Amino acid sequence: MTNLYGKKISSSAELEIQIDNLVEKISTLTEDINDIKEPSAILGDEIGLLIKEYEGNRGRPMFYPYIGSGSGKGALVELEDGSIKLDLINGIGINILGHSHPEIIKASLKGSLQDVTMQGNLQPSKEMIFLQRKLVSLANKNSALNHSWLTTSGSMANENALKMCRQKTNGSRMLIAMDAAFAGRTTMMAEVTDNDTMRVGLPRYNEILRVPFYDKDNPKSIENSVSILKEHLEKHKGDICGFMFEPLQGEGGFKVAPREFFVPLLDLCKEHKVPVWADEIQTFCRTGEFFAFETLGLGEYIDICTIAKTLQGAATLYTDELNPKPGLIAGTFAGSTVGLSSGLAVLNYLETHNYMGKDGRVVKLHNEFVSMLQDLKETTCKGLIQDVEGLGLMVAMTPLDGSKEKMLGLLKALYKNGLIAFGCGRGPFRVRFLLPATLTSHEIQIARKVIEKSLQGFS
């Protein structure tokens, strides 16, 4: 394969040795990061001032008093205050290989040597081409997704997908989305997102039709959702541009649905020539296959798919039929050279180190982590954990009474005790974990101790 940095640079054996030496040196400097650690009292005042400055600049408080130092190892991250915490949210899903991973550091260093910091659609370098090639080769193994368009955020990938769907359906206005969906924070994606707190003060465009997501406690859940979809398709015939769904709901509560839930809905969409759009901004690389639609066996239905987070950027993948006309989608930035290089390194690493598939490391890690939570639920934390749910590296638990107040309080207790997680859901409210794929059994045991201590102390 052609080198992922300039011809003149790639021909320098000396520079290659220096890059390898830097990667090795960083590994040496972080080799003592093996457990959580309390913050340094000496650094407290200095870090406090930095946090106040940041909060003042952005105009609101931080959720956590977190300022990273730039160092870490695996799931453990070092903060500027000298503390070390177990990072089980990895930037809300960005750093799937954890902290200071040698392959990512190497790819970042090579990307940083390029002549441009940002690449765009008018003047791409080979990093863009190689990443698109990899994405298409992964996507069309089990679908007809033959094209990709790179951009810088999940919201923009979703905006591009919506425009493609509307153009394909001759300007149809209405989009069908699930209850509790989350699509991003642009004006239109806030409309798609089913959460009133995320669009306070925004106008309503009334262009979204809702279908209930799967309810495992309702025996008629599938029948109910199909019935509502049929009503929408009949009432808005000729004015529906697409059906958007998250294979596993993220912000909505890490809700899992079986294949049997999706198939009749997607069959109806195909029957009515409604494009099917899988929003995999958060599920990409996390469910045991590269795409959750593969995990669920839904590839034949997918017309368009959006991904981000793990990619270190974002992309819209689409079929020949959804290929947009010139001028519909563009953008100055397609991604940073470092991000493009690192995104490709992530995909290559996951593909070549036995992470995917039924016997892959993602599935094994899921089983080990969920077993740990279930054991806490049945033993020392009995009555303090209601349920545990998820798929692959996406795991959530409903703590205590499932109220927002208790969930937020537990998150702060976890953080204080050395573990970083985040919330999701709208009732019950859940604590979610986005596990790094490199999480070890040792780190899972660290997590167990912190979760147990936090639940027992907070309850």
C-alpha cells in the first residue's frame, strides 16, 4: 500500500526510525499508568483556575472538572490535576482504542507531517481516498452501499443524508424517525432529535413523524410500531423522504431491538419506495461487526448509512440510487489529515486483530463486562441496579430508582471515585458505558470496585 504521508517524507528511512522511537518513548513514559489515582493537592488551585477560565469562555459550567493531560494508557487517562481515572466513555465514543494507543500515535504523527492540516473535497490528499476505499469495502460486504462522502461531524453526515433522501424523493418533506431518537445538534437534526430540552427556543418545522422504538416489556410492541408506520405511510403518501433509525438507540437509553422488530418496518418502507437510513453515528464499530446493520442482518434494506465518532471524523455511505446530483453536498473541510490517518488506523487495527465476528474480542468483552454488572446486581449491589442492557461495546445500567436526580448523582460519585461514565435515556435514566475495545480484565475489576463503592455510598 502507498505510504500515508508525502513521497519525499516516506522515502526517509531516518524519519521512519524517529517516528518509531517517539512511539516507543511515549509507551515508556506511560508504562506506570496501571490504576486509578487521586488528584494532587498541590495542583488543585492551578487547575481550578483553568476550569473557571474555560467555563467562563463557554458561558456555562463543565459537567465534570476534566482537563486531560494528553497522557494515558488503555482505558486509563491522566488528568492535569495529577489524577488517573478509568475512562469508560472515551469522549462519548471517539477513542475506541483507549488512550495512547501505539498505532494511533504513529498514524497521528505521520498525518501531522503532511503539508496541510485540513483536507477538503476540492483538493484531497491520499488519506481521504484510502479512508473512503476502506469504508466502502467494509460497507458493501453485506449491503449495496457503494459510495462514501467524508465530513467533519455526525450532525453534518446526517444533514447530508437528509438532503440525499429528499432529493431522491423529489423534495418530499416528511422524515420518519423513532421515538427517543437523537440525530445531532444542527437546527434540523435538533428537530429529528426527540428531546424537547435540546431545542428550547427553536422554531418547530413539523417535518418529523414518529414511530415507537422496540419495548421489550410490551408483547405487542412490534405490532404497534408497524401499525403506526402504516398510518404515516398512508396519510403522507408521496411526501415521505425517508425512514431513519438507530439500530441501537444511543442517547435514548441504549435500547436494544431484535431483528424481528426492524424487518416488518423496513419491508413496509421498501414496499412504499421510502429510502431506509441507518444512523450509526454511535454504533459504528461497536456491536461486534463494523456496522450494526450487519450484526442485525439488515444490510439488504439499507440505502444510506451515517457514521462518525470512532472514525475520527464522519461519513455518509450510500447506494448508487441515492448518489446525489452535483452541488447538493460539498463543504470546505472533509477532515483533518491527522483524523483521516488515525481513522484508517482504527479500522485496520480492529479488522486485523480479531475484534469483529461472533467469536471476536468485542463480543467477549461485552460478555465479561455485562457479567460483572449482573453479578453486582445480584450480590453486593442488590436493589441498587435495576437492569443491564446493551450490545457490544455499548452497555448501560439503570441505577437506583431510575430517576434523573439519582442517575446524575451517581455519575458524580463515580467520577469522584475514579471512573468516567455518562448518562442516557429519558425515564428510566441510565448510566452508560462506551467501552474501549482494548479494555482489559484488570480494568474491568477496577470498574467493578468503583461502581460497587459508588452505588453503596450514594444509595
